[in-house]
Amino acid sequence: MYQLYYCRGKASLTPHMLLEELNVPYALVPVDVNNNQHKSPAYLTLNPAGKIPLLIDNGVVISETAAICLYLIDKHPEKNLAPTVGTVERAEFYKWLIYLTNTLQTELMIYFRPQKYSLIDDVNIKHNAYRNIAAMLDIIEDALVANHAENKGPYLLGEKCSAVDLFILMLARWTRDFASPARARLRFSEYLQRVSSRPAVLRTFEAEEIHSPYY
């Protein structure tokens, strides 16, 4: 049985949704980030980076959200939560997954924790991060608009929901209190409604006690 070390609504949300979509046995292990449990000696033994999430599978320990997603997808290819390896569609999946984890998520962390980057200029850092995030959300909106115009399907990569869609929902949720959140964009709003309405996603929200509005 998989074990997912998680904290409500944080970067573990995507692997949690993915486990529900896969419909495989797993156990949740809560980590109290507010009380620095992720920096405890016991947790640092598992993940020296001291970050959430962490997945354990029969002694295999995996950290980093995108890495956990790829591990689970590759272990359960029959669930079709990513395109087939070696296809153009899989390359598109990789492109978006890396963009989300390396670019958008990184910028969101700069926005929420500017003090990590400067002790004297965190206001400007936060302002610039906000502007960058808006531009990144626009890129996703443009892709959704193009999909709609070309009738490619209801999800970012086409007809089937993938781990990329779950990742986007998580990051979009983090913008919910912005002056211009992800949902402020027309196609983005419709898309988020579609992804957040999936039964597996709703089960995840219920388990983490995340209540509507979700994003």
C-alpha cells in the first residue's frame, strides 16, 4: 500500500488527487507543517529536503510532486492518466508538467514567501512575482482557448484527464485570493469547474476537508 505524507491543500494535493484517480490502495500520513513537523529528525530521515509531499511504496521513497506523479503514472499505465510513452502527446505532457513545477509553482512560492529571497525588498519581489504569475496563467488560458477553438477536448491535453490537469487545479487553487485569480479567465474558469467536479477530486477535497469554492 502506498503511503502519502501530506499537508492539507499544499503540494501533496496533486499526488493525493492522482491516487484517487488511480483507485489504488493508499494511506495518508498527515504532516503538521504549522508546527514544523516536516523539519523534525524523523521526517528529515525520510526526506532531507524537509518538504511535502513524500510517497513511500514498499521501501521506495520518492519526494517532489512531479516525480511522485510520474512514478505513479508509470506504475499504472493502464489508468491512462498520461499519454503513452514515446508519443508526441507524451512530450506535450512532459512540457506542461515541467512548466508547472519549475515555472509556475516556483513563482507562486516566491509570491507567498518573498522573505526567503530578500530581507529588505520583499514588497517588490512579491509584486513582480504576482505579475509573472498572471502572465503564466495567461499562457494556460491561451492553450485552453486554442483547444476550445479546435475542438481538441475538455482537458488541457485533449479528451482525457491527465495528471497535468490535477496539477493545474492545485496551483490555480493557490491563486484563489488573488485580485485576478486563475478563475477570472473565461476558459480557465470553465476548465477548473470541469476538473474540480471529477469524483476522485471531490473525494480528495472531502478527505482533506477542503470546502467549496475550491479555486
